[in-house]
Amino acid sequence: MSFNPNSMFDAEFHKRARERTRKLLANPEALCNMVRRIALGAGDIIMKYYEDLDGLEVDSKHDDSPVTLADREAETFIQMSLEQLTLDIPVIGEEAVALGKKTSVEGHEYFWIVDPLDGTKEFMNGGEEFTVNIALVKNAKPVLGVVYAPALGELYAGHGEGTAIRWSQDTDTEKPISVRPPPKGGLNVVASKSHGDAQRLEKFLEQFRIKKLIKRGSSLKICVIAAGKADIYPRLGPTCEWDTAAADAVLQAAGGVITDVNGEVLKYGGANPKWLNPEFVACSFEWFNVKE
């Protein structure tokens, strides 16, 4: 049997990588801070293209949704950065899945799920409500999430109950955030700027007292609930797991909940071949127990 020094090096390298991952998972606050820095780096890449939208090349994915170099370059940066942090945790990226790359999370307790540019249409049109979404999922539940809106200079993050924060780039300060109790005067409802069935939404909301309808883009729809600025966001249409996982973690950290329309908590892990979510409701309270 021949001696292979390279195999010994590889074994030692992977042993050290696993130990590093174990230590980071045991310190979610430190890990979350590292992921926040990765999101900021991805935002810098995106803003480079945002400042020259006239020269931006746009392709179409198999579902006819747009994809740009900003999406792809940001995802490559995020994936490489996460792999350096936690080599043995798989990374699921929206653009990699769209290109047909198959990464299995079966048998893995943890995996990362990434949307490098949530709200590509908003980005292409010069709007500001697009985000970088990075989430860590453990046993089908998002346990750490970072949502960064680079054009707005806002970042939301959470890594467990009571840890949700909003960071402002203008002041370089962060503050804790939490959901608010349902207002007696009626709920603030969040709706998509460009998706959804208005009639179905109106029918669903008949069971609640409504004060105001707020239109927001990307995963910021969920983050405004986490920040106590709105109360409920029914999504009666298709989304993918990378659209919601990071904001789901933030909302849970802020005391809120996301369920399907039957009140069952969302699960992550690619049970649907296209990584589709069921229709869902993001809320500051257990909406399925508070029907009028």
C-alpha cells in the first residue's frame, strides 16, 4: 500500500474545517456577525451595477424571470464566503438552482440558502427595495437570517428568539426590533408591489379588521412586520424558499411567525423539486387563532 501525503493533508484540512464549523455553530452571534459582513460585501457588488443600469446585461431564466450579472456575481461571492466559513455545510443558491446545479441537503442537519438579489425587477427599474438574503437552516427551520437592502442602507438580522436587529448604514448604529401587538384600531397589511391577486387578498382579509394597506418590495415585506411597522403579510401566490428563509429567521427572532394558509409552520429543505413554498401568511401574531 503506497503512502499518499496529500490524503493525510486533506483529512487534516477537513478535520480542522469541521472543528471550525462546530465552534461557529455554537456561537450564533459571532456567526451572524460574519454573515452580516458577507451580505454587505454582496451589496457592494450589486451597487456597482446599480450605478450603471443602462449598461446592465439581462438574461431570462427558464421561468422567464430576469437575471443579471449582479445576481450571479453576488451569489458567487456569497457562496465562496460561506464555504470558507463552514466548508461542510451545503449552500443552496437561487441562481445555481436556476442553472440546473443539484446540491442535496439530504442527511445534513444544516444548510445555507441564498437569494443574492431578491427583487431583480425592482433593481432593474432603479427602485430601492431589493435585498440580499442569506439564511442558515437547521432541521428544516431557519435559525439565522440576514436581509440587507443596499440601496436603502438597511440591514435586518436575527439568530434566535429576542436577537432581531435593524442596522442603519447612515448612522452605523443598530437597534433591537420586535413585532407589535395587534392594534385595536385595525391591522397594517403588507402586500407586494408587483405580485398577487387583489380579489383573493381581499377575501382572505375579511376575517380581520384592517386599517391600512402598505406596498413593499422583496423580503422587506416580512422585515417591516419584524420591525413593528406592520402586522400581517398574506402571500397568496408562488415564492421560493430562498425568498423567505432569511426574513423568516428575522421575524421569528422578533417574535413573529410565518405559516402556510392552514396555520402550519413553513419547512425548508427542497421538498418541492423547484424549492417552492406553499402560500403563506407572515404575521406578528398567531393569526390562525385570532379570527373574528
